[in-house]
Amino acid sequence: MSRGKYEPLHPPARPLTARVPKINLKHWAVMAAVVVGSNLTTHYFFNNHSAEAYAGMNVLSASFYKESGTNFYLADRASQYIYDLRGFYQKVQEVSQRLGVKEEWLLAVMDQESQFNPSVANFKGSGATGLIQFMPGTAAELGTTTYQLASMDPIRQMDYVYQYLATVRERYGDYKGLTDLYLAILYPKARGADMCFTLFAKPSRSYKQNSGLDEDKDGRVTVSDIDHHLRRKYPDAFLANGERGV
């Protein structure tokens, strides 16, 4: 319908006072009562039930996320490089079961070696690459290269983690703990050795590359140093097997 000659394009605005809604006192009184009641309930709950109830809620929450495969030991660190946390954790569970080790041990050694970065190369120049820092010679024995390993997604690379650790297990026996599993990666011949056994010593290049493991700073990296280092850094992984950390 066409407008008349003098019909405005927009109707005149209402006075400002007409546009201000009236305050509904009853509505606001009800809202205030709800807020106060909620605060009182929360205060009572925290002061009288938080110790038991919230502990239970945390257990249920942890259980839910663990079962969903999105929250597991060291998951916060793994999430920095691994996008499919659920798929990765399922793979870790599979590999752990096949190796006969606790999943916490496997997660701890990968964090120690690479912080879960599947493409990271050793910054001290050893040539090691990947989740458990495969050396070039080791990669060749497994039928691959460090370049190929670095280009793999972490779930695929876990197949090579299994292949390597299974080979070491065949040669030296079953894994007895976190330190034993880590020695399989770092220095397999040290598995089963006494705590005073020296893996690396000054002034060798291998000592320089692993000097961070020398807990007592005596110029030698011993099995005792490694055990103490891992217990200090991953106490919960030891608890998974009923052992104590430090």
C-alpha cells in the first residue's frame, strides 16, 4: 500500500518516559529470594558436606573421564602434542597389555623422553627422534627411519614403540617396574644390574647428553640415579605398582 503524500517513513518515537518499563517489585522480590536461598544452600553444603560429597564428585568425575579416554595419567602434558587423546590412550592401553606393563609406566617413559611430541628430535644432537627417542640405528632395525617416524601420527608411532620394547623384552626378560622399562629405552644392558652400575660417566659424549639424569652430580649416571630421578618426577607411576615414590 502506498503512503500518503505527508505520511512519514517511520512513526514518531514515543516519549522517553513511555519507553521505560515499569519495575515489577513482585518479580524482583522473588528473584532476590532465589539468589539468597541459593547462597545459603551453597554455604551450608560446603560447610557440612563438602568433605564427603565433593570427594565423591571428584572420584566420579575422574572415573568418567578415565573411561572416556580423555583424561589419563599425564594427559594434560600429552594434550600439548596429541589431538586424538582418546585414540592415543586406547593405543597405550593396548600396547601396555601386550607388553605386560602398567600404562602409567609407558606414559611416564614417553613423557620423560619426548614429552609426548612424536616428531621431536634430541636437542643435544644424538639423532634420536620420536616418542621414546628412537636412535637412527634402532629405527633401521625396526624397518623404518627417524625421518619416517617423525612424520607419523603418535598412534601409528606407538606400533614401533611396541615393536622395540617387545624386542628388548624377548632379549632381557619381562619388565619389573618403571625404572626397568626406562632402562630398556636408555640402556638395555643395564636391566637387572645393581644400583651402582654406571651407564654414562664424564667426560664422554653420552654423559653430556644424559647429564640431567645425574641426580647426585658426581659425574656418573648410575641405575640408582635413574631410579631416584623417575621416583621424584613420576611418583604416581610407582604407586600404580604398589611402590613408593619420593
